[in-house]
Amino acid sequence: MFEIERIIRTALQEDIGLGDVTTRATVDPGTPGRAELVAKEDFVLSGIEVARRVFQLLDANVACENLKVDGEQIRSGEVLCWLKGEAAVLLQGERVALNLLQRMSGVATQTATFVAAVAGTGAVIVDTRKTTPGLRALDKYSVRMGGGQNHRTSLYDGVLIKENHIAAAGGITIAVERARQRVPHTLKIEVETRNLEEVAEAVAAGAEIILLDNMSLEQLREAVDFVAGRALTEASGGVNLETVRAIAETGVNLISVGALTHSARAVDISMLFR
């Protein structure tokens, strides 16, 4: 909650700065306003409470009646919520509320599309750290609203030994051994691998998750067969809506998709005064 408020306050400061000169010049103080947030296309909703909080941080007296909830499938033309308060406040908060709501719903919608593409395979769609700087908490939340799951949030909450870590440490085995000695037992250790030889070394070293990076479908199937449930398997690299189903059908447990957050298109939502 504190992180989300920080994001909102930063965005409001950026947008309003020393004041909304247009509203000051055209709208008398105290003028009442009533507005609605309206969907202009179909999407999966995420961020309705964030939008409400934008207006209420500007004025706690703003009333917001949510008609939809996060995670809900929205149809074009549907009203998401009603807002009632001082017109100047609604105008000042409009752009920030819409920017966040449109961005978050775009991530949720993108995620839902990938989740639907692998339905019935058992594979789980997860996100990455390829998020918009400063907005990671909102991006990660929106992935969950779209039916995906979160990978590690940041560098502090999960061990992921990647190619450069392996090179710097001197190999997979020694990197895993050092991690086992130096991190809490509550953190799982994941190792990035590029071929079956590295998969075998990572499994032997005791990694709990094996990241299969940019492997062909045949390599993925062979890796899954070799691991045989001794660790979770995660496919990464080359994942898009054209390839994700075939990747899921190789039997991997997880598929990480950077596009959930780094390539999501903001959906179309408007605020209209009534």
C-alpha cells in the first residue's frame, strides 16, 4: 500500500506541479462535478482501486462508486465507476488516474491472452523483472489480475544464477554451492541453462528450478524428461503468442514472458463529465 501511494504521489507531482493553470482559469472553485470512467474497448480490468486513490489523495471527499472489480472482463461501453466531487479535483486527477488504469489493464489483458493460449497444458505463465521503472508493484499486481503468476519481485527475494553469474563464479556447481551457503533456506535457487549439459550440472548441484533459456522445442522436451520432476522447469526466451502453446506442450512447469509487462499496450478508457 505504501509503495502504491508513493507511485501515485510521484505521478501527481509530475503532472500537476505548481498547479493546473487551465482548470484555475476556466472552472470556478467549488464547482461540483460528476464523471464516469468508461471502457472504449474490451479488456481485463486492473487498477480500479488505484484510480480511486488518485482522486482521494487530491481530496478525501471525492466519492467513488466502483461498478467493476479488478480481474473482471470488461466490454466496450461499460461504465467502470462513478466519481463525484469538486470539478477541479476530478480534472486534476483525470490524466494520472487514466494513465495508471490504462497501463495496468493493458498488462492484465496481455497476461490473460497468454494464459488462455496455454489453457489445459498445466504450464503456468509468469512475469519477469522487465517492468516499467518505478511501476513494478502495479505491473506485478496486474499480471496476477490477468491470471498469471509472479516470478521474483526484485533482486532481493529470489536467487536466479544467470549466465554472467556463472561466468563470474567459475561454473554452475560452485555458484550453487556458494548460494546454498550464503542465502537463507527459505529462498529457492534457480539456475539458467543453455543446453542439456548445463541442465545436468544444475540438477546435480541441487538447483530447485532450472531455467531453460532459448532452447528449441526438442531440447525443452529432452530437458523436461531428464529433470523428471527433480526440479521445476522454466522456459524462457523466444516466447510469444505464436510459440507459447507449443512451448507449454513440451511439459515445462513455468513459462516466463517479458512481453507481459514490457510490451503491453495501454487500453482505451475515457473519463466523461455528466
